[in-house]
Amino acid sequence: MNLLEEISKEINLPESSIYVMKDQLEDQLPLHQHPKSQILLVEGGLAFLETTNKQFYIPARHYVWIPPDVAHHVKFNTSGITITNIYFQDEKDLEHTFYGQIGIYPVTNLIWEMIRMAEQWQGKIHLGDWRYEFLTTFKHTLPQISTHPLPIVLPTTANPRLIPLLKYLAAHLTEMLDMPAVAEKFGLSVRTLTRLFQLHLGTSFLQYIKLLRIVAAMEMLLNGDKNISEVAYAVGYSNIAAFSNSFQQSVNSRPSEFVRLRNKQKTAASFHV
């Protein structure tokens, strides 16, 4: 039995159980899915949740809700990251908007305290246990608390013409990245490049660049090696106000608030330990 089969059996049986796991095993698994829904909390860095056609970014002090049977793979940007997973029983609740789609949400103080309590209970929790009732109530509370998902979703593609171009964009964020110039560099017309982005990525060239810059900024801010001004210039913004406004539109918080939440989470995690 391989690692995926072993973990899946442990998590998914019996179907009525809830499973709590605080570990980094998820990044060792290939693209996979569970018949149970899942909440995944990130601490200490930025995590990447990949599905078959999208890449979601989970920053500090945020969690992701994963519906059952959604294929996914988790990657980390640092070895110091901690992941807490809770796998919930199927209650046939996918008709609710919250439960039926992947979403990334800020961790409120209430959610933080409830997850802090739950992560002490490693392993299976069965019906009839008071902890089961606690976690079920926690699950039912989430749609009432988490009403504004984080809109940081970067589409991915296996298209051979776009893969090298997207790598080039990620490596040259400090530059202007003018669409005609990029198209010419890769032997494409502007019209063809526009069509490729819409067809395979479902977004425009400019919107993709904007998201790419914000994601890179999030990583830098979480690493803490640069201040906000340095980060802005490093991802291609010459104007700090423009960077702050763009960041706020994408992440629902200013860069300074994002850094504050990162520091708050680190302090809380250290205190918890």
C-alpha cells in the first residue's frame, strides 16, 4: 500500500468520522481527492493549492475550504510552514454555495481559536464524541463567518506555447512586460496571444500580470526580507500608492495590514507552542 492509499484509508473510513491532521504530508501526495470535505489552515508562509486547471494562493492567516471529490495538490514555499487539516463527514450539503466550491477566507479570531482547540485531537473522531459535535458545529458556522473569499486565483495551463511564456513573465516582473513586445519575443501576434490567454487561462494578459505581481509580493512580504517599498519595486511598481491600491483590490487588505496579520499569526503560533 503506497502513502496515498494508506492516508486515504485512514482519513476516509468510516465515512461518518471526522479526521484531524496537523502535518506536512499533503505536499508528499500527488494530485488526489477525498470523499470528505476539507479545511486547510496555513501557518508560517504561503501555500499553493493546485487543482486540474487553477492555482490558489493561501497566505498566512487564511484557510481554504475544499469540497469533496475535488482533485488537488498542496505545495509550500518554505520548510517552516505548518498545515492543519480537518476532514469532515459528508452531510449532503454541497447545495450550499459555501460548501460546494473551493474558497480561501481570512481566519477570524473565532475560527483561529476553534482550530487551535481542534488540532489537539489528532486522528479519527467518531459520532457520539463531544469533540465530534464541536467540529460539526464549527463546520456549520463557517458560512456565517466566512462571507468574503480571497480572489487570488492564478489559472494554469499545459499549453506548450504558453508554458515558456508564463515562466518568462514570472522571471521578469520588474520590467514593463508590454504585451506586443512579449508576443513578438515568442513569435506570436498580439491577437493570437490575446486568444491564447482567453482560451487557456480564462483571463486577459494584463489581469494575469497583475495577479502574478501580487502573488510575488505576497511571498516577499511573508518572507520578511524586504519592506513594503522594496517589495513594490521588486514586482514592477514604480508608485507605492498604486501598488497598495492594487494589493488591496486583490487581497482585501493593504500591504501593511497583510504584514501585521502575518506577524500576529507568528506571535500566536509561538505562544501556542
